[in-house]
Amino acid sequence: MGVRSSREPWVLGINASHNGAVCLLHGDQIVAAIQEERLTRIKRQRIYGSDPAFAIAYCLKHAGIDAGELDLVVISMQGRSGDPANDVGRNWLLRTRQTGVQIERISHHLAHAISAFALSGFSDSAVLVVDGRGAPCADLSPGERAAVIGSAEGSFETTSLYHASGIHIEPLEKHVTGKWLARNDPAMPHFHSLGGMYAAVAMQIFGNNTEAGKVMGLSSFGCPAFAPSDFFSISENGFDFSDRIPNAFRFNERWPAHKEQYQDLARSTQVALEEGVLHLARRLRQKSGSQRLCYAGGVALNGIANERLFAETGFEEIFIVPPAEDSGAAIGAAFWGLWQLTGVNTLAKLSADALGRPYGREEIEAAADSVGSIRLVSESDYIGAAVDLICEGRILGWFSGRSELGPRALGQRSIICDPRRADMPAQLNGRIKRRESFRPFAPAVLQDYVPAWFETNDAKVESPFMLRVRRFKDEQADKVPAVVHVDGTGRLQTLDHESNGSFYELVDAFYRRTGVPILLNTSFNGPGEPIVETPTDALRCMLANGLDACVFPGLIAVRI
């Protein structure tokens, strides 16, 4: 397309799939990015291109621009491009037909790949995308179609290997399938991708194919009862998935039925996933020749598998984008558009997943008035007051700054409490989250103290986006039982002051009070809900789910 003008362009990226999201760039700066679910309060809310989504209005309003001031709109979609539901020209909120704003589209895995590479700060990198199912092959570019292994006819992408340099993303290999999941009632669904494998097991155990996180948590309780070869075999043409596992589970009783059998199934599936991902990463390193890896797609949220990537693949640097699931594709779409307009990759590096808009004191006070049953207490030392409450055994909502785009609460929209109290997981899973007792909670830890608390094998372990899993040192684990999983590990979030601001200051204040540089951090939401976005969401969640207080900058909300 070339450069349109000397000023910084405005580019809007839309992810049209489940976990629908929108990202607005001004030059290489993310002005705002948000999932539609945070605004509609419907988990995994889908966006269509023709839909005047709340997320579009949110981004434009925060930027203070009209849709006509956009330079480009780029949509990434899973559905076919000819579907009228994804015709951005029909979107009355964007009014592209009236304003003449150009519309482009890119494939789903390409958007994932760019989301990781564009935020990595790397000048070149291997890029791996692994999920359940991406775009139909009919919508791929000629270059991507040429990288398809096997028949592209009627198929969808499931795994993609790329090499990225500057603004160029070269497809090296693409695995495809006709159906990523196939019904097999009353047995487990058949599966035809690594993401589909995990989704099928989630369906079998929990009755919901989106509950991959539960399978990962449960896997630590089991023993491998099936070998990876029972799930798939690997050849030069990729993965050949077997029906052996679905045929072994010809019943539809859900958890907690068949408890031990399901624990072992979860562990077997986790081991198989790790072997599959390791194979792909090693193959990609060989094909790309790069010493760096960028990683995206829903499977990239599996912290246990991620840890093995760091340890066993030989890459010198690895960047996993925090919104690795579909919401991140909106970022990839926007950066692809920026690169087409400017011809430049500025090597911007994401240091914090804080991409929503901020909320001021007046909005917090208005929310308290509208929700009712709330008293706001002004507190200049709100961090010290929060530490007092935590040390008393209180469970708090923590609301600070701009919300996270990805699915992990990273200290902007978090529920926090004392990791030293062994009863905290039962309280959180029981009366607040109201979820399965095996679900673990994350330790948010000051970066400087990681080597003292976790096994690092003399390597620097950084996990700013809660996407890695490390074993606690034996002598430390008993001090923080609330954040130690059954296998002795924690899905840690590492904190530094520049990236984490007041949340770092909170954990640091807790450390100075207790000698423990860790807080329990979990997402600020009730059962079946998206993470809260607004002060109103936060206060309603606090009242509905039994939190003791909610801490805002300079204010603490308590029940009347």
C-alpha cells in the first residue's frame, strides 16, 4: 500500500471469532485493545465484522477520534471471507462506505503470528502458532496455501510455522484439517489438531470444550495412563491423530465421576501435548535457522508445556504473547495494517499487558453511588491499608490502571490475598470463585527474589505474563501453601516496578511487612464471568461474590 502520509496512521484491528476483540493503533502505540466479553459481560463473546461491537466504540471513544479519521481497518476472521456477517463495509459504526476508509483482511494464524512478533522487540524470529482451528484454507494468501501440508480443499489451518524478519512473515509449513473436533456421542469427540485434542478431553471430563485450563490444572493430580502415541503419531506430513482415546471413553459422565480415571486422562493428555509442541518447536528451529521464538495461539497458554520450550528447544530467547488466544489476533491485524501503510517495524516491545482505558476517581465514585450498599473510604496510603487487610486474612479485589487484554489477571484486575494461609484456596474456590477444588492459584513474585524461591537451574526466569510454571524450592514451599500446586509448582507472574507500578509496590510492601515477596493473584471475576473491566463491574463482583473489600488507587470500597 505504501505510506499514506507523514503523520502517524490510525489503524483498527478486529478479531472476528470467539474471544472477539478490537485493537486501535496510533503509529506503533496501542491506544486501546479490549475483548468484547469485558463490555458485554458474556464470556467468549464473538465479534463479526459487520457488527457495531462495543469494543470498537470503546477504542474510538478513548482515542477521541471518529471512525472517519481511521486510515485503515484490518479484520482477521475464522469464518469464510464471503460471509456477509464479516463484511466490514456493512458496519454502521465504522461507516467505511461513506468515509472511504480502506478495509483489508488477513488470515487467522497470520494475525496470531504478527501479534507475537510485533510485540516481541525481535528483529527476526521463528514464529509458532498452535490452536484448535484457524482460517479456512480458501481464505489463505497464495504464500500460505503453498506452505500447506496435505490437501487444502475444505480444510482449516491448525498449526503454522513461520519465519519473521522486519515486516515480512514467511510461511514455512502449515498443518490443516477438515474438522478439528467431530461429535462421537456418547463417547469423547474425535480430534484432529493439538488444540482439538485438549478440547476433546475438556469436553469429556467437564462437558465443555473451552475448559482447557481445567484440564491443565487437573493433570498434576494424575499419572500417565496413555502414551502420546495413543493420541497421535508424527510423520514428515505432521500429526496423524488416532481414535484410540475417544474409543476408550464411550460414556458421558462428567467430573467428579470417574475421578481417578479422569485425572490420569488429563495427565496423559498434558504429556502428549508437551511432546507435540516440543516436536513443532524443534522442527521450526531447524527450518527457520533462528535463535529466537515467538509463540501464539490458544495452546500457548499452557504454562507447563511452555516451560519445556524454554528448557529443551535450544532457542536463546522466547516471547509468548500474553493474549495468546484469539483476542490477540486483533493486535496482529492492526500491526499488519500499520506495516502495510508505513513499511516499517519499529521493534516495539510489550512490557505490560495493560491495554484498556484508565478510570478516574469520579468514575469510581459514580459507580459506588449506582451500585449501592458501598462505602468508599479515602486512603492516601491505600497500599499500606491493603497490606493491613491482607495480613488480617482478608480477600480483596484490586483495581488499578488499564485492564489486561489477555486471559490472565496481572495486577490491574485481580483478586489478591495472603499466600501464607493454607485455607485461602478453599475459601477462594469455595465461597468466591465457586469452582473445582483442584484449581490452583498463581504466585505474583518480585523479580529479584525468584532465585530464592523457585528452582531456576541458574537461569534468569522471567514470567511477566503468568505463562510459565516453575517448581518452588523445597525449603520455601511450606511458607506459601496457598500458591503451591499439588506437584510443588506455581504458575508465576514476575514483577518489576517499571512494568507493574502500584502492584509491584503492593507486593513489595507485603514483603517488607512479612519477609515473603509473593502475593496470591487470581482473576477478578465471579463464576462463569469475564474479568471485570469497569469500576461498576468490580463493585458488583465484590458484593455478589463475598470479597471483603475492593482497593482502588486512593480509595477502598467496603460494604455498608
